[in-house]
Amino acid sequence: MIDVWLAVATLLAPVFAEYAKIRSKAERQFNFIASAGIFFLLALAFNASFLTIAGGAAIYGLYIFEFLGWLFLLVGVIWAVFSGLLK
């Protein structure tokens, strides 16, 4: 299951990249990483709704948005690494 700290870390990564002056070199890649953090937060919202009447259906929302978060994070990180290596 997704953890709050993973969502916070992916949301803070573009902030620290801005301080380190490397976000301007990979703007779109860090946007992917920030969107992964938003997907992780949405997965956490579905994780918190297990105790409601729609708890059985909430597991699908959790899995979908957690998968999308990992996918966006993977694409953003690999894209940023390869664009950094090519420059």
C-alpha cells in the first residue's frame, strides 16, 4: 500500500529541484514526478475510504491510482535521467 511519505516526497522533489536550479533543464520530467505525487495522494484518499459503504469498490480506485502514480514516477525519473545524460 501507498504511504503518505512517498506522496510527500514526490511532491517535494520538484521543489528541491527548483532550489538546485535543475528543474529548468527538465521541466516536463519534473511535472511528471509532481503528477505522480498527486496520483499517490488520490490513492491515499481511496485507501481511507475502506470503512465506508463503498469500501469494496474503493480497492479498485486505490490500485488504479497507485499504478498510475508509479507509472508517472517511473516515466518522469527515467526521462529525466536520460535527458541529463544526453546533455
